[in-house]
Amino acid sequence: MKKLLCLLFLSFSISIKAQWFISNNGIPTVVGNVNNVTAIINYQKDGFLGIYFYAKTGSFPCYGEKVDTIESLIINSTLVRFSRSCDGYYTYFFPSTLQGKKYIFEQFFYKNLVTIYNSRGEYVDTLSAIGFRNVNKIIMDTPKGTTNGL
């Protein structure tokens, strides 16, 4: 009976496709399991570390350089307000408040998985938190300006 329950549990677990890594351009990165939502850690314009999400598919077109507020996302069951930044090529989504940024960092720091839903409760993606502590330490120990900033 215990073996059967263990097998059932394993069959319903989410397979982790990727864990956090340092990309070729020196940016801590993780790619989602289903829709290839990507999360990165990088310095913000104010000099503090930020966490950003973007879709590799380019499904969120944005033209020109601007920052605006978008709908909230549900991160591990908590509603977090997001803004987006456009640089003409990519659209980055980031928490609109310091409290939201702190919450997302904590989720990656203390959990194994971070699940994202849109504000209507529709599944977006699941990101691994494995390796987050290591890459966070690396970027904290790296002099500012040696990674590509937004």
C-alpha cells in the first residue's frame, strides 16, 4: 500500500525541466516547465536587485521604451501587482511594489517550485526554485555593472 501511494504521488508531481543557472551573459536565469516563461535576476536602474519574468515566445509585444502597470499575477497562491518594462525588443514583467518583490524572492529562496497564474486563475507556468540560492549569492558577490542591466 505504501509503495502504491508513493508511486501515485510521484506520478502527479511536476517534472522540473530546468533549475536556476548563470546564462552566457552572466544573468541568473530559470525557464518554466510548460510555457517557457523565463525568470531572471538583474540590477534595476536604481541599483538594487530585481526579479523579472518574460515569455520567450514574444507573446507580449511592446513597442518603444516604457513602463506601465498590468494586471496582477498569482504567485504561489498570493496576488502580486506587476508592471512591465519594454525596451523595444523584450517585455519584462516585475513586481510593482517592494513588498511584492520581497515576496517573490522569498518564494524562490524557500520553496522548490514557484507557480504562476494570471489574475483570472488561469495557469501560466511553474518555475523551479532549485539553485536560486546559489545564483543569488553569485550575483550578490559580483560587482555591479559586470552583468547586463535593464
